[in-house]
Amino acid sequence: MSSISIYIAEDQGMLLGALSALLAMEEDINVVGKASNVKQAWQGIKETMPDIVLTDIEMPEMTGIELAEAISDSDLDCKVMILTTFARSGYLSRALDAGVRGYMLKDAPSEELAASIRKVQKGRKVIDPELMLSAWDNKDPLSDKERSVLRLAESGLKTEEIAQKLFLSPGTVRNYLSNAASKLNANNRIEAARIARQKGWL
Amino acid sequence: MSSISIYIAEDQGMLLGALSALLAMEEDINVVGKASNVKQAWQGIKETMPDIVLTDIEMPEMTGIELAEAISDSDLDCKVMILTTFARSGYLSRALDAGVRGYMLKDAPSEELAASIRKVQKGRKVIDPELMLSAWDNKDPLSDKERSVLRLAESGLKTEEIAQKLFLSPGTVRNYLSNAASKLNANNRIEAARIARQKGWL
DNA sequence: AATTCGATATGACAAATGTCACTAGGTCAC
DNA sequence: GTGACCTAGTGACATTTGTCATATCGAATT
């Protein structure tokens, strides 16, 4: 009978190893490779041609979503599943655009993982249900500039410094921040940044 | 021959299950229970009396450090090991004060876990080396008030609102924020909060 | 009783931030 | 080529924040 070959990309060494152990216990699943960063994963995937790639999102250098996009752009025939801590609708939207077949949360019980993998292998999609709902009406209202200005404000830079980094006038920066805050119903830049980050828009 | 009994507390379902699988593969280690929150873990530990408790820090309701303190205050004879994402010196100091025997990072390779557990069982301490260094000169300079004020400022509340929540005058709040910022070499409340959080002081 | 100390508060001032109305140039569709 | 729209900028003003010197008051110390 056909066993499912799977490649794992996850930057937390402990989880990477533990997931391998978990999946190794399943008779019909075969872990053919693992990596703790996207670059290495991309190499390994091209070599091993797994049925399924299981990847985290937030990793150093490049994100799992970018990995998914690379795979989708290539002629590789493998299905990507995301496994992440973050229930952020922005992430899910981007992941779906990248042709991802599964989006699961690390909060979910580990028993579901193997089951989800088998579903995806059969061609079905597996999206964490609570996320599916929130992703719908939750589109990012921010413009590119607003996003980048917010990102800098978040780390405590003052208007003047943000302006210099982005080659804008301080007044413009304040306008962007003001706009962003009003779009997000925030009272100031701090709150705006917090909200945006929590939604996965930063 | 004596096998090591171990109890796992970890709120991320996926990691909890995967760690169990990982440790189950070791012949001399026996996972006697697991929980995804501190309260449940505390119950389970009293019943199963494990040799070692392996716990995360950040969990809903109560932290793993509080669990360690509870165990240390009780007459239970079990060794606590912390497994966390965060390389924050503040966490480590508090953990050591609570009598913890091991402090490992989730970034570490999973192969080391079993080895560390055996070391601790033999009475040795296992502290992630890079942390040991940074913990030394990195004591929290903040007062309790400064901490709580910073925590609220971080979420975007304005001075007036913080004052109301803490039953202080707005002027006092500003003094505390100003003090905190100067202690942390920050230019404003946002940067101060960022620094403090990153060090594990919030 | 006198002194020291910490926590809290005030007032005053400078600086940064938030808001808004308005201008100027570019691009794009029609 | 006109109008709609986007990006960027300006100026003015109110509000919020950061800083500092100083005051009060009770608890702890001597």
C-alpha cells in the first residue's frame, strides 16, 4: 500500500524533532526530510520530491508562506500544509493565495495531525475551522505605506526618525499614522500597531 | 533498572503530543502524564508523583514558573525542568529562584532533550549555556509600579486611562513612565515597553 | 523627636503626536 | 483632455507626552 512521504520545515528544533517522532509512529507516513530554515527546506524538497510539505510560517530569513509560493510557482507536484502558532486571518489569506492545502494551529491536539495529513493526501483541504470564519470579513485595510510606517512606529521610533528611514516628510508620516489609526479604530499609533499585528497585517 | 517517570505541561497541543511521542521512544523514560494548563498539571503531579516535571513557561492562567514555585513550596520530591521559547534573562532568574533544575530552549535540537533529562535525574543542573551568561548582569531595574504602568502603555492606553486603571494621578503615571524610560535608555514609552518585554521583565 | 525614605502628587514647560483642511503633481480610464 | 484617484507634502491647532523640580505624607530608622 502507498505510504505518504512528507518533508518538515520548522525552526524550533525541539518541535521539529518531536514532530518527526510523532509521525514516524504512523505506519503509512514516511518522513523523508526535515529542515530548520526555508532555504535548506527548498533544497531538500527538490531532492526528495515529497507528497506533502509541512511547514511553519515564521522562520528566520524567509517565511513558510514564501516557501509555499515558491513550490506553487515551480513544477513540483507537492501539497503544502501550514502548521503555525498564529490564528491570524492575514496569514491564512496569504497562505490560501499561495495554494496551500492545509492550515493547522499548533494549539490543536497532536492526534489530529496524522488525520489531517491523510485528508490532504486524498485531495481534500484542511483549514482550522475557527479561522475560516474570521478570515472572511477581515481584509487588511492598510496601504503599503501605512503598514511600513506602523511597523517602524511599533518599535518606538519617533516621527522624525520614521520619516528619514522612508524618505518622507514628517508631516506625511503623521498623516499615514493618523489614517492607519482611524482605519483600525485606534486612539494612537501604539494601539494601531498592536491591532494590526494581532490581525497578522504587519 | 530504574526508569525515569516524567510529567509534561505544555499548552501547545501539538508540541505536547509530539514531545510525548519523542520521549516515549526512550526506553528509560516513562511519560506518566501530561496537561495543557498549570491547574490540571498540578493535580496530575500530586497524583502521579513523577521524578521530573517538564513544563513550558507561558501558559494560560498560570505560568510554568508559578508551577515550579508551588512544587518547591510543597513537600513533593520532584525536579522541575523548563522548556520555553524565550531566551529571556528575567525568566531564567525567576526560574532559578524557584529551584528549577533545568532550563532549555525550544530552539535546541530535540536530541538533547532526553540527555538533559537523564542529567537532571542524576542530580545535575542543565541550563542553556548562552542564557547563563546574559542572566548575570541583566537584573530587572524596574519597580512594580513601573512594570504595571508599562504593561498598560504597551497596549496603547493613554496616560489618563492608565491612571484610572491603577488609581493613580495622571501626573504620577507620567513620572513612572519617564523613570522607566530613562532606566531602560528608551526615548519614549513604546521603546521602553519593547525593551522590557524583550528582556522578559514584563 | 528628628531624620530618612519611598510612594504619590503637582505645576510648569518643551517636545512629540493626532487631526484636519488644503495643495500639487502623476497616472489612468474614458 | 477631463475628471477621478493616489501619493506626497504643508500649515495650523489641540492634545498628549516627556522632563524636572518640588511638595506631601506616612512608615521605617536612629
